[in-house]
Amino acid sequence: MVKVTINGTVYSFDNERYPLAEAIELEEQLGMPFGEWRGTALGAGSARALAGFVWLVLKRNGQDVPLADIISGKFELAESDIRVEAEGGDPTAAPSGPPGPSTSQPSPKSSGSGPGSGSTSPSVTSTSSSGT
């Protein structure tokens, strides 16, 4: 289980269980095979895959938001509005399940740890803080 924060609201999400009906619906709505969505597209930073992840989290938590609204922008959302952490509040434990996009790039002045190391864009993998 992971905690997913979307637009400031925290949701629980079982990232190890994907019922076949959900996988089929994701395939139909995203136009990509479920295995590609879970195994490749999220990790490659696909915005469409991230929209599917958000839709699935919201759906499992009783929020009736059409995926088309997330994709079109009718449901306002930016990548920075999404955070994923392991249940129990340990943001350093990486959840198993869909990998997330990574938009962070090394800073030429970075020592690899210290203040400011947590300022990278959130992704659908767990957040981490180096040097803790």
C-alpha cells in the first residue's frame, strides 16, 4: 500500500493489486497495453500513463472523475500536484508497483545531499530525501 497525494488530498492505494477489469479499462481508455502502462510508460514519464494512474487512484477511492477530464485538463492537475509515499510515512521506502516519471536532473553545484535535495519534482514513485 502507498499513500498518494493528489491536489493536497491523501488517498490510500494498493499498488500490488490490479483487477482484470481495471486493467482492461485502462487499456481501452489509454490506448496502450496494461503491461506497457505499468512496466514502461509510467517509468518513461508518459503524461498519459500518469493520468491513468491518477484516475485509478481516484476511482478506487470513490471519486468519479472521468479519465477524459484528467487528460483534457478539465480536472486541473500538474505533475507537481502528485506525490506517492510508502504507507506508514516512510518516504524513503520505494513502493513496488508502477514506477514513476523522473524529472529531476543533477545540479552542477550539487554535493548529492543536504538542504534542497528534496526539491525535485514529485513522481509516482516514492519521494526520497538523501542524507537522512
